[in-house]
Amino acid sequence: MTTRADSISSLLQLAHTLGKDDLRMSILGEGNVSIRVSDETFLVKTSGANLGSLSETGIAECRFDKLLPMIDSKGMDDAQIDQALFDARVSLDAKKPSVESLFHAWLLGLPGVQCVGHVHAIAVNQILCSPRAKEFARNRIFPDEIVCCGCESVFVPYTDPGLALAQVIRQKTLKFVARTKRDPRIILLENHGVIAVGSSPDGVLASLLMVEKSAQIFVGSAALGGPNFLTAKQVQRIAGRPDEHYRQSVLKL
Ligand SMILES: [Zn+2]
């Protein structure tokens, strides 16, 4: 059984890896990570903390039942949202949870999702800040991308970070699931960054490493007149292969 201490240490490990300079995924206070503790609470990075040097004091335990109703609310101003984030903490000693805790809370409720990671990775953002962002979300260019990032990614048009972004992520993810009949692994935020959801911190890391690699290849092949996308039939074939399902379980996606 996973204890709260195990969850904290695996979340810190994920944060430290994502914050490494050579990965170019987050600098300063960029990005955030979360993990489910129970049906009632989850752990999430606090506002402004640095992923690469995150310590236990940079993590807040929050209640789902305080944050999820906010996603249905209309007309909350910034001060009310800030207060609600403070009110969601289990311990009054914890710092203010990231404003992106709202989408973490909702995404942790998706089937099989225990962990969420969000970064502003350079290659992914090169594409998400370009006119080809949607094309990157819709298409696949090599088999391992399908294994780690799914057949397609959710695409979220640029939205003000915070409550409005959590609302649009919910809307676009529900539409994606209804249309593709698949659970998402990767959510791309136009002009902002990328979110990976998974059953473990290792799975979230694998998806984020692979989406960044895919983006680098996309950018490079675009410079050569590409990319040549895999056909829908080729993508479905990889997604349906039993050996790929085995690899997904080994990678704890
Ligand atoms: Zn962000």
C-alpha cells in the first residue's frame, strides 16, 4: 500500500527530474506536479515553488471537495479564488497551493489517474506558440509517441491561467473522450505548456519526456518540409498491439 510519505517522496523525485536544467522543461517557478493521497485529498506544488529544488514545504495537501465545486462557479474574482485556494489546504501551515491546483484536482478524477505533471517545455512550446499547434495535437509521427502519449492529445486554445483554464480543460477533455473513446495522456495548452496524466509519477515522466522528444522531431522535420504523419490506420495498429500494451504497463503509464 502506498503511504502518504511514499507519495511525497515520489512526487518530489518527479519534480526534481522535471526541473533538471538539461531537460529544458521548467525554470524558476514554472510548472507543477500533483499526486492523489486518498479520495478526499491530494498533494500539489505550492505557488511559485521551483520544481528542481522542491522540498516538502513546497507541497500543500488539498481537499478535492473544496476545489472541484469552484470549477462550476461563475464570476469569482482573483481575491476570492486566492482565498478558496488557502481554504482548500488540509494544514494551515502549508503555503498557498498553485492556482493551477484547480485543473490538477479535476484531472486526478479521471479514470486511472493518480498523478499529474505540468511543464513549459521548450520544444513543445515552440510548436504551441506557432500556427501548427493543433496539427501536433491531432497527429502522430512515430510509434513510441503513440505508446507514451496516446493516439492523439487534447488541444486547449489559449485561456487565462487559473479558474478559466481549469474550466476549459474540463470542457475540452470531456469532448476528447466522447469523440475518441479514449482517455487522454497528454493535454496541450496553446501558448502555454503541456500536461501529462498517468497512473504513477514514472508514467507521467515517461509521457512528458516523450512529448518533448516528439516536439523536437516535429520541429526538425518541419524544417525539412515535413513532418510525414503516420496514417490513422498505422496509429490504430500500434495502439491495438498487445506488445505495446505490455510496454505501457512496464512504463507504469
Ligand atoms: Zn503553466
